[in-house]
Amino acid sequence: MAYESEMISERDCETFREKYNGEGLFSARADINGIVVQMFTSDRDHIDMWRDNFYAASDRVRAHALLYCIKDPSQPASKMYFEPGTCTAFLFNFDYYGWVKSIALGIAGYILEGAHGIHSVHGAAIDVDDVGVTLIAPSKTGKTTQSWGLLRARNASLISDDWYFVTFGGGRPRVTGSEKNCYIDADIGDVWEEYRPLVKNVKFDNKGRGIANIRWVSGESSVSQGCSLRYVVLLQRDPSEKETVRKMDTHSALEYMMSMGMCNPHQVVCNPFRGALRAEFFKKLFSQCEVYMVNTTGTPQETQAAIRRIIGVE
């Protein structure tokens, strides 16, 4: 993880709030799967992206969590302090919106898993002709590229390209999206030409990323609120691995996830209890789905073809 995090006490939290509440910060509330997260920031670009990124929550609804994004030269760069009792985070000198939104998602996930038994996954979820598919991977292994590639399939709709929530019932696991619009790379149209028109309307930040509405190029039906999950595709990039695709049992898939920190660098609280809770969740998730490992050392097109063969689509 490129930013540092530290737990603080309620007293320290109140000290920070008293110091920064009077600074005339922009503010907006987001509804993240029913959890209201309110952001305060002096960065106009970040508040604009936040409003484009998330579903809005009413200003009359009190927030479950607070996120302060503060520019303060007296504080370290890219340092997060989190107080778990009030679910308040202070992000000092963050210049990358991607971390800001992921921390907000991580806080919502922390609240939902602890109080409501709703777990979150740092991964992409897509409904392909009423069949739910998720791609889960550590960074730099092609998750975003492959999820957007799969979205090009006939009768496909996006649940989430980055983070979603899972509930269990009598059937397959049910997944629900977390964001209204996606935080995309500027080069997405270089890999999949269908998305070249998409980037024309996006304002990109200093990291070459921006908030995009897939509906602009694929129509309103290209985004769905949720689906039932059948396939789990884990990605790795390992030149020493000869097999491109192999089926995984629950134990092997869980071992891989735990070795990769659940493929989620934005778990705001990591302790033995939460670790056991998340491990038990993934064990149950994998036991109810078909799980595969795909090695992404080939071209994006070759990897996409392998994923499509798994789920049986053209």
C-alpha cells in the first residue's frame, strides 16, 4: 500500500475535528450500499469526482462515517488516521482520488461486515446473460482491463469494476454494486477500441484517471444493480506458471486470497478477529461458486478469450 494508516483514539479524533472543521471545506454525502459516508475536503477536483463517482445521499440523512481529506504541510504525505468507534478517517495530503474513494469503500465495508453480515470484495462483477462473474486479483494483474473486456460480451451489464458487496441466502451469493460511475484509466480505449468514445467526455486527473459513465457508450441497460454469482475468476501474473487456466478448490482459492491480503489493500481495520471474519466469508463464497485461476502473462486478448471459455460466452 502506498499510503500509511494508523488507528487513533476518540480524543485524538475530536482534536483533529476541532482543528479542521472551521476551514470552509467542501462537503458531500455518498450512499454506499446503504452506508452514508460524508467527505470534507478543500480539493474542488476531489469533491467533483466524488459526486460523479457515488450515488448521492440526502443532506437530511446523518452520516455513518466521516472522511476528512486535508492539505496540511505539518502532517506527513499520504497518511491516514482512522478512529473505528466513530468511523472517522483523516486523510492528510492525498493527491490521488483513487485512494480516497477506496478508503471510503473500505470504511463502508468495515461497517457492513461487522454490524450487518454483508461482506465486500475488492473486485469486478459482471452479469453476462444472467450469469454472474467476478474477477478478483492483486493490482497490476489486469483485473480492470479484463472486466471491461468482458463487458463487451453480448447481454453483459456491469455491476462494479472495482468493489461490490455480497449477501447470502437460499441460492447463490447475491452481489450488489457500490458506485454510480467508474474511475477509469485514460488508455482503456487503446486496449478495447469500443471505449474510445468514452474517454472523450472524461476529465482526467494527474494520475491519468477520471470518472466515466459506461452508459454513454453502452446504454442504460449496460449497468445493473446486482446479480447472483456463479463464477469466480482469480487472476495472477506468473511467468513461471505453465497453465493459463486451472480450476481451484475452495481451500486452494482461500489460500491464494490470504497470501495476497484478500487482494484488498484498503481494509481499514486489520486484526485477528476481522481477518478470521473475512477468511470465513471467502471460504463460503468460494464453496458456492465455480472458481478458476487465470494467468495473465499473455496478451489482453488471449486472457479475455480464456475467461470467456470458462463462462461459455463468445
